[in-house]
Amino acid sequence: MNPDFIKYQAQTSPYPLGMEVSHAIGSYIYDTNDKKYLDFVAGVSACTLGHQHPRVNQAIKDQLDKYSHVMVYGEYSQSPAVQYCKMMASLLPESLNKTYLVNSGTEAIEGSLKLAKRVTGRSQLISCHNAYHGNTMGSMSVMGFEERKQAFRPLLPDVDFITFNNEEDLQKITTRTAAILLETIQGGAGFIQPENNFLQKVRERCDEVGALMIVDEIQPGFGRTGKLFGFQNYDVVPDIVVMGKGMGGGMPVGAFTASAEKMDLLTENPKLGHITTFGGHPVIASACLATLQELTETNLMAETLEKEKLFRSLLVHPLITEVRGKGLMLAAMTESADITNEVILTCQDRGLILFWLLFEGCAIRITPPLTISEDEIREGCAIILDVMDEIMKKNNN
């Protein structure tokens, strides 16, 4: 590992993987020794179209030749951002028609929570146990995992939690509640899907008490579950949609979308209800627009469901207890965190990039680019199965 990486760049854990990256293209990342790695993670669901996608790269280059940052968000009309927000409105339900562009998923969560309080005049926020919505102070407040929060308290007050898929808990949403925030598929908890029309029942309860429903699409969004957004699989329309990660084809971005009536409340009483310098950056917005155009003009989103079937047919092994998730948001579950760790680390040595989930130690993250080919899926799954065979053989001796 490059010692300067450890010495000068702040780390998030004591044991970073430390691969020294040379370049990346398509479904592969290359290190400085020119070893190639098949990427089953896509920058943690961010590189929707793989690495160096020509349409995204060209959009970035074309915009750089015109102008880069010219003014703080919301003052000038800049074509890439305007085109993007207009296209997003055409692809979402009619009530979701105005988008605020920001710099990251966690900032988008912050903005959505502020908007919910501004719309309702209420203070209580509800999230789910084992939820992850980002790591700034507000986003951390609605993280449902105390171990990651306790060192940074006090956080936002008046935040309560329910259990995902627990219908009885929906009674905790009351006339005090500004909003309930939930992932359409719980990510850090282990790629847990809603069951028994849970999201529809959340919607009904919110309507009963006048609370807003915010869905976090930062991981499921942008085609990863076969639809543009995960909530579109469950016949429900939220009040606010939060997005990020795969939105920019590998570029840093986030956004939240609501009705114009709601979003316009951020312009007054007080004005500047949310403000950001670099949100809607024209270069980033160009990458977002190219990504969205590619997704909607090709069959990539529908193909994720066929690729899911292939993964499920291949990932059959005594060490795999189940495969969770939908589309290309999958988690292969093992019996223990030790097995998961060994699989992930050994597969990297063999040229396959896998990763962990935040709160579920038994899960092996499989979130490749949507552009991954069937041959590449077979190649990667063969490595996983070979590594698991070796682990079983070692443990049986």
C-alpha cells in the first residue's frame, strides 16, 4: 500500500483495502501493477454505467469546453441542470415535478428533512431500525444504528424509530409527525425488501395523519431494481424522493424531488431555506443527464432483472444461505461474518471486487454496473464459488 495514502489522507477504518488504482474501464479496475479486477461493486452502487462510459465522458468534456462553475445554486439558468430536472419530472409521477440538485446523498437527506418540517410545521421525524441515510449530523440522527451514533451525540431531537415491515409500528406515525423516512429496500441492514404491501400501508398511514412520506432511493435508484426508482416496483407515490449514488454515472451528486407547491416553500419564510454553492454544477449535471438518457434510451433497466436471475442461478453453494435483494442490488448471505470476510478478501486477491454492507456482517455486496455482461457475471460468480470451495475444504480438514 502507498504509505502516503495512510499518512496524509484521512481514513474511515483502521484497515482500508488500499488497492493502488491505475485506471478503470467498463466492468474492470486496474491497479498500478496492471492487474485487472472485475468490479462487482460499482463504487458502492455509484457507477451505474460502469467506468469511463463514453456517453458520460463526452458530456463532461463538452460541458468543460463551455463553462464550469459560474454562480451559486438557483440564481442562473444553466442548461444541463434545467434539462435534467425537466427530464426527471417527465419520468416521475405527476406530483413529483420539482427537483433540488445538491452535492451528495446525505445533503439530499438533510434537505428533504428540512422540507418536511417546513411543509408540516411539525418536528417529529421517524426512521427505521438499521436504516442508513448518510453521515452528516441530521442524516446520522435518522440512522437506526446506535453504535455508529453514540460518539457524536447530542444529535437531532424528536426522532423515533420503527422496524421495517412491522405494520403495528405504523401507529407511531401521528399528527406530531413531520415525516417518515425509509429506504425502499433497506441497504445497510442487508438488502431487505418491503413485504405485504408495507410501503402502501406507510402511505395510507401518512395520509391519515398528515405526515409526509420520504423515500430514500440513494441505493435502489437509477435502474438498479429494474425500474428507474425502487418505489415504482411497489405501487406507491411518496411525497419526497431522495436520490444520489448512481445518479451521476460516478460523479458526486444528490437531489431531492417533491411537488412544486412543497419545494417552493424553501424560497421564503425564510428565503434561502436550503442553499448550496456547488449543487447543480454544470459539469456534474451534464454527467447526470447523459446517465439518465442512456438508462431511458436502452434496455439496461429491464436487463437488470434478467441478470438477477443469472446471478441467482449461479450463486448456489453450501456456504450461501440465501441471496437477498432485487435486480442488481444483491447480497449473498453466509452463516458468519468470518466467512463473508474471507470470501471478500480472497476474491480481491483473485481479481474480483466484492464489498460489505454497513450493519449486516454476513452479507456479501453484489452491486455491479448495470452494463455488466452475462459473461462477466459468469466469470465473477465462478471466482466466488471457487473461493467458497476452498474455504469449505480447509474447514473440513
